[in-house]
Amino acid sequence: MGFAKLLDSDEVVIFRIGAEQLSPPKAFPKKWAENFMMQLMVDDLDAWWTHISSLDLPGTFGVPAPKAPALQPWGLRIAYVVDPAGVLWHVAQRRADVEHDG
């Protein structure tokens, strides 16, 4: 989805996207992963959707098809992606006028 792998050792894996870094656990219970979600706030959700939809994630990783961006009742436009571990990712459009979206 655009993350660069910075480190992959026996103990830790670290990814970077833009100025942000993410270090997910290397081992986890399947039940935990399938009941966990991450939210990634982006400046241009439509550009992300173009990128995500071009990756053929279901064919490559056997995951459900990503869900296109849609405005949610709580005010965010979000696209949904399930990663190979079963984690649900909310890729959300950052709202310039909402401080906690920053």
C-alpha cells in the first residue's frame, strides 16, 4: 500500500510511510488480528484509492476486496482494506478543519 520496510529482524519489523513509522508485532493470535483495526489519515483519499485498487490485493494476498471511499455517518470519508493478517485498515480523508484529524 505504499509502506517502505526499514527493518525486518527476528525481533521487530519497522515500516515507514511519509514521515510516519509503524512497528506491528511479528507474531499475534489470529483472533486478535481479525478483531483489530488501524486508521491511516491521508491528505488525498482519492489518490490512495487509485493506488490501492490497482494492487489486486485479493488476487495477490487472498484478502477481501477493498471497499471504495464513502462518507461515513460520523463525518469521515473512508476506504476499507483488510491486510493479509486480517487487520482492518480505515484509510480516511484528513479534514483540514478538524484538529484531531491532523
